[in-house]
Amino acid sequence: MARIDDADLEHLSGELSPRELPPAVPSGAMESGTSKKHGFTESLAIPMDTHAQGNTIEIAPSRSSISDASAFMNTLSLSPSMRDRRASRNSFGTSLPIPRSPRHSRLSSLGRASTAVRREILAAQVQDLSKEKVQAAKNMAFAFDIDGVLVHGNRLIPEGKRVLDMLNGDNELGIKIPYILLTNGGGKTELARTEQLSGILGSPISTDQFIQSHTPMQALSEYYETVLVVGGEGFEAREAVEAYGFKHVYTPKDILAWKPSISPWRSFTEEERKEARPTDFSKVNFDVIMVIADSRDYATDMQIIMDLLLSEDGRLGTLAKNPLVDRMPIYFSHGDLIMPTEYGMSRMTQGAFRIGLEAMYKALTGADLERVIYGKPETATYKYADEVIKSWMKEIHNEHTLPENIYMIGDNPQSDIIGGNMYGWNTCLVRTGVFQGGENDEQNPANFGVFNNVLGAVQAAVRKELGKEFKLKWSDKANPVKHAEGVSAVVE
């Protein structure tokens, strides 16, 4: 596939106009002379796949090609012999495949209340009299981060429920205002996560309006078959990746069941052993490593990942003569360093795990670890979000269009805000997660403003687009057929 020079990867800013992206690189286009064996190449290009039939789009990366571990590495930690080894280009020169269109899934099992159905019948009459306002409501959309915005772990942020009720039709027009959930979290199937969130939020969340950090990574199933999936609780990550169509999916716990001694400091219970799928991994060639959630066992996961990165042709128990020649591809679902939790202070997340791997790899090989990172603020994630929003518009309004006014509401300036700013969205920063105080973030300021919580952000956006007098609560008194006072009778 076509390569991208480091000069092309200078930090993107607002200078990139919204949705004016580089043209997609045709799937399968590769540099001549690169190896395709087991998906490894000297420059970590995505391998050509004759089975891919135009179902993916390859998006240019938007991050710097400098290893995040470099700033933490002392050059004295490298022996003289290692310093002379060639430095490989970083894999941020590799494009990020995403699905050409969203996968369609069924709605969450949480049913709608009968009062909402009744409201929709009455709202149709109200909307007939407010066509301009209805059009404005359809021309805006929200993208919400989840943790630190709508919930803290499994605990609801109260304002989050009120916001979703309003967007689901509990407003002056009784109209659904489109929104999606765009999170750097993951580790479960989209269905499992939306059902969990529906219960916490008290609102039905569809898989068709939900994007986890690894949701766009389903496109990689057209390139690779045998995958080591890392992260998450139990074996839920395996279930998620299998749902994407990968043929052979294994976890570190499957490998522990085969040979426990591979990790001296392992954490492995009898219950996990019963669910594991041991096989003779001395005869398995892995094509790719995918880290899709936080590791629950750093020691084991890091050891097995390093074994594969240094192996010959992706086979455990082997050591490549030169691991820099044919590199094992490794993908991370996001790059966040910290995340909000119920503890009250931010905790380290997948980005910290990746930096640890980068440092280990550089100490052992003298070269930067080639890797690809999905999730916010990567452009590919926002490009995919556009398609999800359009599909959701089709679902709720029968209009396959992209609203002009999209508001990203998040708590992390380094992912939610910088990504939304870069992509031309309106960005709102809330103080209920990673960001705790101040007028705005100095390095990555939200362009629409900073709010105490998600309700304040949504109120400001809705009133900007629909007018300051727009009521955020539905009332049956608005029905012009049943009440002569008509629309003006709606009360806050």
C-alpha cells in the first residue's frame, strides 16, 4: 500500500477543514518488494488481501511518528551494539482501515415506555406546525464520551439520564435529536456494552449508535486471520473480536492453559482454565496482536506480547534472528494515558500499558516499536463516526444525511477535545471526569465552551441551534388538537 512520509505526519490542526480528508488508499496497494508472510512486512504495511472486496476504507494517520516512549528513555540504557541497529520507521505511517459502512445490529433489549410511544403520536401534530424548528433539530447531532460524561464506571451521573431523555423526545417538539456514544472504552461486544449502559442510563441504547474504541477495527478481519487479543475481563474480548469475523482468536489465558510456565508471575484461576481454549501453540503462527482493552494481568500480557514481537513468523517458542526484518503487526484500540473512575482520581489506562511495551521493546532491540493506534483523537475514528451518525439519522428520521452541527462532549482534552477540534466539530469540555477545573484546557481548549456537567453543555448547544426559548421538557399541553393554546403551552 502507499506509504506516508514523516513529513506528511506533522501535527494536524484546525487547518484541516472538516471532513476534507486525504483520499482513501485502495485496499491491497503495497510497496513493491515488501514481504507478506503471515502479515508481517519490513515496514509494517497492511498486507494485501485478495479477499477484501472494497469493504474497507484506509484512513491516513494523524499522529506523530515519534514513539511515545522515546521521551522516557535514557540513551545510556542502550548498549553500543544496539545503538547501531537501524531505526525503523514508525507504524503511524500505516493507514488505519475502517469499515466502509457501519455494521447493523439489533436494538438493545430494553423496551420503550408506553408514555414515549404516546408522546410520539401527539408530537407529530406539533411538528407539523413547527417545520423550521424541526429541520434545525435534525441538522444537529451529539457525540458523547461515556466514562466521565454520562457515567462513572457503573454509577450514573444524574445529568446524563436527563440529557438522554430530552434527546430521545422529551422536549418541546417531542422529536428525537440524533446522538451517538463515542468512547475509548471497550473489551466487550457492542451488544453487551449497550445493554449494560441501557440499564445504567435508563434509556435504550442501540448498537447502531454506539462506537467503542475497537469497533472500527473490525475492518482488520479482512487482512488477518489468526489473532492474539489482549485486555478486558475474562474472555469477553475474544467474543468481541470473533464477532468481527476473525477466524482464529486466542487470548493470553489460552496460552497459559497450554504452557503455564510461559509467564512466571501469572494470574490464572481454575475458573479461567475451564473457559480457556488450549492448543499446541508451538504449531500456530499468529498474524497480528490486538490490544482492545486494559490488561488485567500486566506481567503475563506483556511477556506473551514481547515473545511474539521477537518471534520467528509469529510462532511462540521461537526467536527471530533479526526481529526488525519481518515485524509482527500490533494494534492498540486507543491511546489514552489516564481515565476517570469511581475512585475520584484518574487511573492509568491502555496508553500506559503501551508505553511500557514500547520501552521494553526499545531496550531489547534498540528500535522503536512499530504500532498502530485507533480511537480518539485518531481521524479514522471520526470518519467512521460520520457514517454511524448518517445511519442513525436514517433509523430515526429516514434521512441518510450528516447534520451540519455536531457537538462532541467529553471530559478528556487530549482525546475528546483535540480530536473533535481537529475534525471540525463543536467541542464541549465537562468537569465531571479527567478535566476537573479551570476556565478551559490550555493545550487543547474546547471551542464551544467548558461546562460543569453534560446537561449544561447540551442545554447550551440546543438553545444555540433551536433558540433560547426552546423548552427541554415535553408536555401534552402542546398538542394543538387537544388544547387551543397550542405549542406555546409547553412548560419547562
